[in-house]
Amino acid sequence: MSPELTYPDPGHTRRPYPQPLTGRWPDGYRLVLRREKLDIPDPAAGFLRLANGILDWDLHRRAGLRVAVSTPRAAPGVEMASGVGIGPLRYYAPCRVLWAEEPALDDGGAPVVGQRAGFGYGTLKGHPEQGEEGFYAELDGEGKLSFRVAAYSRPANRVLAAGDFANRRVQAFFTRRYLTAAYKLAAGA
């Protein structure tokens, strides 16, 4: 039997294009919304590289998190744990993928404009936070490429709440790392 999510009412990160990522978030959580426009020579090809990098966990690995090589591509129900730390001093935060969107392609194999691909996952017992995070490759209606992160979270218990300033810094650090990793994935670097 799979463990239960550590928060009620999951699924708020599922926002198909063109739904805005603003509004409609649950109360009582810290919210992180970031959008990075990725100016690369071929946005369509960059979208496919980024979408696949998100779904195959390369975004997380390039951001400095440890994800087991055996972790399946992101799909609803996939459980994973990302590890942070040094060597054997590593903490793993377990999550379950709640939704995933594969890139939509036209008959010629090119990505359709006006879409988001990516996934959202929710926290499981043992994660220092309670909440959800979504990662999105977006190819807008004009064919411009963006990477987005949307997360809502709160400390998993009172002990962690006492050190919430550290949790916030770690979350901000990894959000910046995701933005850098997304650009490198999209650019093919």
C-alpha cells in the first residue's frame, strides 16, 4: 500500500495552458511562483529538450539533487525521493507524481504552440514540507519558451516550523538552481 500524501486537497499545481498560475491556491501555505523566459535560437526544439528533461528528472539532477537512476519517467503515481546533502550525509524527501503532461506534437513531430508539459508532485511522510510543486515547460501561442515553477508548502511539523527560515532559504536556493538548469536543458548545454 502506498503512503498517503501529507496534505489535503491535492492537485492545485495542475494548470494546463493557458490557465494562469496565479490564484486558486490553498490558504495557509507559502507560495512560490517563478517564470523564466528562455531566449534560445530554436524555442520549439528547446521546449522538447526542456519538457523531456523535466519528465526524466534531469532538471532535478542538474539542480544538484540526487534522484535514483532507476526512477521512472514522471507519470501519475510514480514515487520518488530527491536527496540533498553531501556523500553519506544525505536527506531524501519522498514525493508522489500527481499529474504529468507529455509534449503535444503535430503530424510532423514538431511541438504544438500553446501548451505546457511537465508534472506536479505532492509530499509523502518523511518530507520536511507538506505541499505540492509543479514544473512546467511552456511554449506559448507565439512560440516563445518559458520555464515555470509553482509550489505551495508549509513545514511538516513544529520542529521544522521552528527552523522555517532555513527551509525558505533552501527552497529559494533550489528554485534558482532549477531556473539555471532549465536554461541549460533548453539550450542543449
